[in-house]
Amino acid sequence: MDKEQTFPKDIWKKACKFGFIGCYIPEEYNGGGLGFLDNAFIMEEFTRADPGIGFILSVTLGAEVLIEYGSDAQKEKYLAPVPIGDAIMGIAITEPNAGSDVSGCTTMHAEKDGDTWILNGSKMFVTNGTIADHLLVLAVTDPDAERRHRRQSMFIVETGWDGFESTKIKGKAGMGASDTAELSFNNVEIPEENMVG
Ligand SMILES: Cc1cc2nc3c(=O)[nH]c(=O)nc-3n(C[C@H](O)[C@H](O)[C@H](O)COP(=O)(O)OP(=O)(O)OC[C@H]3O[C@@H](n4cnc5c(N)ncnc54)[C@H](O)[C@@H]3O)c2cc1C
């Protein structure tokens, strides 16, 4: 799988069955109700076999944001399917010109149009980018806010929506089994209820 750069779907499904995926997600949303340290122990054991396989646990990327800030309806719809293997998620923050400095992500923006937000821009190096069902996406919504880290909002975007495209990044130096992608958003319409905050 490392050589072929393919995501190990069968191992992911089996890991869900054993409760290894999203052990830190609350039980009411099908998780294990444990903590991040428990998740780290599980990841360490998977990574002992192969770092790309260890990254199976990252099918929950972005769950942390939903647990902390998501509405009950968002958690029910987008969080609950993940630990049981009914959905894969991810989080898209990094942009071609901004990584470590998250508040420097300025190219991706969302503009309000009635009850929807219109999302445009691109993201880089997104784990699960070509296999995810939905992604948490960071975009500028208030470019004039005085403090840089108050200019952005987080949205839940379903990858089947019009205007979304993902391109697999091939040839990483390692972790071939983990999917990494470049994303583009061209006038993607997001309903108001999919804004996390
Ligand atoms: C396999 C893989 C998967 C990834 N998955 C995701 C994902 O799912 N979602 C997502 O949004 N992003 C993802 N990323 C992107 C990752 O988060 C960024 O690569 C990371 O934030 C670093 O950003 P950068 O690559 O732009 O490097 P830069 O921010 O440009 O950093 C380059 C170098 O400068 C150093 N540096 C930067 N700022 C400072 C500072 N202030 N002081 C001292 N040193 C500094 C860094 O340590 C680094 O060595 C992934 C990347 C990889 C490689």
C-alpha cells in the first residue's frame, strides 16, 4: 500500500469494528468516549507497522473542532458516521502560501449570499482530500477584522457538492498509504447551518 499509494480501506473498516477509530469522540456520537492520549497509544501501535497505516486514524481529522464547537445537529450528521466507518472526514487549513502561520491563510474566502456562503480558493496538502465525504474548511469571512486570527471561519463542506475538486498528491517521501491532496473550491455553495464558527 505504501508503494502503490493506496488507502487501506479494509484495514480502516476493521479498525472501526474494533473501536480504534475516533476513540476520543464522545460515546453519544459512536466514539469510544476516551481521550487524546488513548488515541496516541493506538496510533503508535498502528504506526509501528507503517506510518501510512497509522494515519488511518486520521479519518477523524477535524472531529476535534466539531466536538468543541459544532452544534448538536452538525455532530449528529457529520461526526457520528465517522467512528463506525460510514464516513471519512478531514480538515483543510494549509494554503499554497501559508502553513505554520494559520492566520496567514488568506487566499481562501467565503462570501455571504442570502442563506448561503459562497466559497472560493484552494488548499494544499490535505490528508484524506480525495477520499473524504466531508471536510472542515478554513476561509476568510471578515478580512477587515483588526486581529488577524479573527478574520476566518470554519465550514463543513461535503465533497460531493458542485464546485469542489481534489487532486491526489503523489510521490511523498513516506506515508504512501495516507491520502494527501490539493483542493480547489469554485463557487461552492454552503448552507448557513454548515458554518461551525
Ligand atoms: C503528509 C502531510 C499531511 C498534511 N495534512 C494536512 C491536513 O490534513 N490539513 C492541512 O490543513 N494541512 C496539512 N498538511 C500541511 C501541514 O500542516 C503544513 O505543511 C505545516 O503546517 C507547515 O506548513 P508549510 O508546509 O507551509 O511550511 P512553513 O510554515 O513554510 O514552514 C517551513 C519551515 O519553517 C519553520 N517555521 C515556520 N514558521 C516558523 C516560526 N515562526 N519560527 C521558526 N520556524 C518557523 C517550520 O518549522 C518549517 O521547518 C500536511 C502536510 C503533510 C506533509
